[in-house]
Amino acid sequence: MSFAIFTDTSANLPTPMLKQQEIGVLPFSYHIDGNTFACLDTEAFDAAAFYGSIRRGTVVTTSLVNPDSYMNAFRPVLESGRDILFVGMSSGISGSYGAACLASAQLREEFPDRQIETVDTLGASLGEGLLALEAARRRDEGASLTQVTEELNDMRMAMCQVFTVDDLMHLRRTGRLSNVGAVVGTVLNIKPLLKGNENGNIVSFAKIRGRRRSIEAIANQYDRLVENPQEQVIGIAHADCADDVEYLCTLLRRINPPKDILIVDYEPVTGSHVGPGALALFFLGSREFRGE
């Protein structure tokens, strides 16, 4: 295989899919009551129990992937004579991508004959994971590392990420919401619509009264923005709200059916920031959306 691909656990891809596509994963860590965990096996993650615990008041904190972790993962691959592409979580919401860049810079000095490329997806969850899958597809078609890097840097601007949460408290507590002054939150059953902007920050762009209407608003944004849905595998991530996922899928297939829908539970690190009840949709669409 021409080059190795790595991502991080924020990409939220199912473990069997990662193995099939030969994508390596760097783990974010999360902490509960002084104990540290990492979710490297999505098949073993009990989402209902995890989000139920948060609903009951459990506080979860998280840690980024440090430079040493990247170096320890990348070095054996470089020693074997292969180049590396890293597809990372948005630098707008985590310092982990910066750590990957630091590690890559040092490794380029150690391995001057090897190529190491990093892509800031400006996204999280499947907004990152779908790009990692595209990288694997293009690699397997024979595209070069440089080609794939350029394509992902272009494609990330078309990755629309639209989501809603039950309670903004989680995003506020962890500092992941950029325009906190612009939102009302869940007062009077107001549900925010959020997105990733052009800098990879999370911002609120609309307020909807009621959960069901907020799901319909997500579907309406998809209908407005999506391009060539029949050719796309789009993504849905959720934090223990399967009934809402079913309703959203029904709407999407009715208004503008995609080729397929990849549905995942939010993994625990990103999920602890968006909180129980978060529902997110990821698809390729209008490049204007991030800057609207």
C-alpha cells in the first residue's frame, strides 16, 4: 500500500470499518472520577450507559492526543519505509491537530526521505471520519499522497455539519461553543441549530422551538445545501437518541435520498462535549454554508 492513513478517535468510525480500510487511530482520553479511559473499540462502547450516566450528573473531562503519542504511532511506519497521511479533528475545537503538526515536524527531520502530510478537517465526528474514508478510497484507487492531501483540503470546505443538542451546558462548560452570547439555549424549549464554521469552530446559527422541529430544521438544511446526494454516503452521529435518528432518516430519504446513511453513536470524548441527546448530520454540500 502506497501510504499509511491515521486519524483519531474523534472521527467516530466503526472499528470494523477502520480495520477494513486500514486506517490507524490515535486515541483521545476521557476521565471519570479520577480514572482515565480511551475508546478504541466502538463495538464495545455502551453508549446508553455512558450518556445515561451523564444525565445523572457524572462529569466527564477529556484530554487531547499529545505529540509523543503521534510520534510513537508514526515512527514504526516511517521506519518501514512508508509515508503517512494524518486526518485530524478540527484545530478550531481541539489542540490535538497542533500536537500532530509538532510531532510531524520533528519526524520529518528524523526521516528526511519520507513524506508526512496532515489535514485539519475543520470537523469532528463523521465530519472528520467521512474525509478519512475518502482518503482511504482514493489511496486504494492509486492516488498519490500529495493528490489526496490536496483533495481533502478542498473537500473539507464542502463538508456540511449541522446538529442540535438537548442542553448547551455541555458545550459551554468545555468552551467548545464560539458564539455563546448569541444563543438562548433550552429556555422555553428553544433548541439551537449549530454548525462548523469556516475556521472549524462550533457556532449557533438558528434557534428552533421544540425538539421535533429542530430535527425537521436539520433535514431542511440538508435539502437546501446537499449536492449530488444520490452519490453520497452521508453520516449521522447521535448521543443516545435512536428514535430521533429514525425520524431524521425518514425525512432525509423522503426529501432527497442519499446513496446510504452511516449511523454511529457519538464516541465518548466528542459526545461528552455535545452531551446526551445530541443529533448531528454530515454531508457534502454548498461551500458557502460554513461562512454564512
